[in-house]
Amino acid sequence: PPSAKVTKDNIKERINSLVNIIHEEKIDLLYYNAYSSQTFLWDLMACKIVANIPFVVHHHTCAAFRLAWNRNSLAFSNHSKLMSFVDCLITLSKADELYFKSLGVNAIYMPNPIEKSLENEFLNWIPRSIENSESPFVLWCARISHEKQVFDAVRIFMRVHEKMPDVKLKIVGDGD
């Protein structure tokens, strides 16, 4: 079952399916980016203990932001501790690399830039309302889906807008 539909009644089915696919397809490493899913720990254990293959995580979220956002929760501290069990953690910022290394995680920084060949295409794609804007604005640009936290961006922006009423929020992206 997909991560969002996993329950205590079907987690064994997910683990068995994952291990079977690993063996049938002769997968020798799992590259994982659903680190915030409810099945992260189970998938990690299935790969490391049952299938005996390396588990590499590509971490997309700024650790410092998550730490501030979840400071009243154990979720982030537990999440960070779990990362010490992965074989390699790939981060998108040097700050995240240093943060996770300070926790004993085998972390490496791999930049995720817009390639030069795509730069002009991206600039041509920007909606004209943004390009010709005369008032200051905050641009939120991503795929519009739950894990990208667009509603959090709106809530945060509302606080900014209270102090700076001339600032606009522009949201750009396709949805799932």
C-alpha cells in the first residue's frame, strides 16, 4: 500500500512487498526521499535489516527551518535521530550538511541549482504579472501539493502582511 494508506493492519504487506521488489529486481541500494512519511522507519528497517541493502536519503527540507517550526514537538528530534541509521544523507544546503554531521549522520551536500540551459526557459515562463509587478512581493514557487506546505506559506505570509501591508504573496506552480 502507498505510504499515506498504511495502517497497523497492512504495514506487513508493505514491508513484504518492498522486500520482494528489492529481491526480484536485484536492487542493491534504495534512494529515498519520503523521509517525512509515516512509513520512513519501516522502509528503513526493511532495507537495512531484512533486504540488507544501503538506504540513502535525499533530504529536501532545511533542517534549521524544521527545528524552528517543530520546536515544541518531539517529531523533529526523533526524525534527526533516525537519520543516523541511514547509510548516507544527501542535503541541499551546506548548513543542513553541517547540522546533520554534528549529529553523527553521514551527510553530504549536493547542490540543486537551476541548470544554465534551463535558466532562460524558466525566466520566459515567469508570469508577466510577476515580472511587471510594481509592489514588493514574496514568490512561493513549487508543485502545489501537501508536502510542499503551501498553506503554511500562506499562514506565515499573513503575519508578514500585518507588518508590511503593501507586500503581496504570489503563488506559482502546478498541482498534483
